[in-house]
Amino acid sequence: MSVENSTHADVSARAPHRHAAYDEATFARLAADAEQIIARYPQARSALLPMLHLVQSEDGYVSPAGIAFCGQMLSLTTAEVSAVATFYSQYKRRPNGEYTVGVCTNTLCAVMGGDAIWQELSEHLEVGHDETTPDGKVTLERIECNAACDYAPVVMVNWEFFDNQTPASAVETVDRLRAGEPVAPTRGASSVCSFKAMSRVLAGFPDGRADEGVGAGEATVRGTRLAREHGWTAPAFPGEGGAGTDETAGMQPEATPGTTEPEPKPRAKRPAGTTPRTRTAAGAPATRTAPEAAKAAGTPEVGAEQSSAQRSPEGPADSSTAAQDKKQQSEQAKES
């Protein structure tokens, strides 16, 4: 059987179980895309994340029909699909706006003005976190990090960068989006697509816009340029030659002419309460310090960390009358 016939047979076998919300043409189109996604992975269930983006590109959110579709295509239960869909914030469980506007309010962006941008947009749009404007145009979100700290504060529209924003510039952007006017990101694509279109890109179907504009801006590459100008290089890894190699490990640096060699550092004093360690002919320590002996005996050293696995299930405090009464009261409260 050819690959084409095999794919067609697989889709046909699943078709009778499709969710009623997808008509026949929609199901066939989504199934064809799904087969391409599934083919990228050695195990079909690994395709779930991009599959969720795929159904989101169709419905504008992860709908009950989309969950059922993913389950049918991947031989998963709807509970298994829902468990993943509800874990990640990029998957929406109710209709999303045409544009997701994410304001970074993490530490750097916040202190650079991110909090002020969020406050201004929230009041201007009259919506809170993960809420959508009545016209269905904008869903506003707080974002923990947009991975663009060198351009803080940053706002993203459907995951396209808008760098060095101010409350006024952010308001202007959302107003233009709601009016249907084109807006241009600072970097990346030269325009902003819809939330559905971006979801399809995230499902693994490129739209050809990724390299339209600037990729890494001046602030991003500044460190690299400075390093080249000054001849700065990172130390080599051991075994690769240069500084830090096995051949030079342990060698003292040569003294600069006109200077004296640095005095060797004094050896650290042995901690109080320890004894010199000697070794037997077999190489094992002949003597142990008090903490080592306690550790070997299974008794934790005072003040030392102790794994919960090392702790006995019950100690004297656990078996006391007061502790038992408290435990019994707790159990009774749970039952009631």
C-alpha cells in the first residue's frame, strides 16, 4: 500500500468517529494537516501540542470539537487531551480575540515601565488578564517573560515583538488593531497576522513571514560586537587547547616582568573536631570524623540536611498521646 493510500485509509478509519461539530469537509481538511504533523514524530501522541495549535487555528480556541478531534487522531481520551490543553496558557479554552496583546510584567520589563503599560491598557480597553474586548478584537494578557529583556519594556501582538514601548505607544497600537489598520512589529515579520493564522504557524506550517524584517537588533548583538572590537574570547573547554586545557591545568601563571611572583596561598586549617585521614593499603579511609561516623550509622549530623527518605516514619513526638489525639481529630474532621 502506498503512503498516500495508507494515509487515506487511516483518515477514513477515523472519520466515522469525528465530532459532529466538524462538518465533513472541515474534518477532511484538518485530518490531512494532522497526518502531516503526526508523521514528524516516532510516536503519534507526541504530536499533541502542535495538533492543539492546529484546532485552535480553526476555531480560535481549543474547542470541545477540537479536543475530540485530537483524541480521535492520536488514540487518546478527551481527558488526556484536556489535561495537556489546560496546562499551557497558549491554549485558550474560550474564544480568543483576533489579536492577543501580551504585556511583559516580569522583573526587568516591570521596572522599565511594563506595569504602567499594563495598567494603561487594562483601563483603556476595560478588560483584565486573559479577557477579550466586546468587539472580539483584542485579548489582553500579562506575560511573565517575552524573552526580549534587551528591549524592555516589551509588548507582543500574536507573538510579534513591539520593543521599547510606552503606555502611549501601546494604546496607539491596540487602537489601530481595533480599527483594522496595519501595524508593523519592531523585529521579525513586517506585519501582524491574526491569532488563528499564528496558531497555524505554531502548528508547524510556516507562512513565509519570519525573515521579512530585522531579526536580532542592535541591543541584542552589542555584546558580540564589543567582544570582536576588543578581542575578547571565552576560555576554551578542557581538552580543546588554549587556556584551561588539561596540559596547563594546575600551572602557575608566569610573573610579569618587573613584578615578583605571588606568594603561595597558605593551606586551610583543619576544622576543629577532625582528625587526619589516613588510608589503608586498599585505599579506603582508615579513620572517620565524628560527622562521617554519624552519617555511616544513619544518624544525621546536628544542623545537617536530612532527606525525608532518611527520616523514620514515626519518632517519639509522633507517637506521643497529644500527637495521636491531634491526628485522630484531623481524621474525624476529614470524614465529617
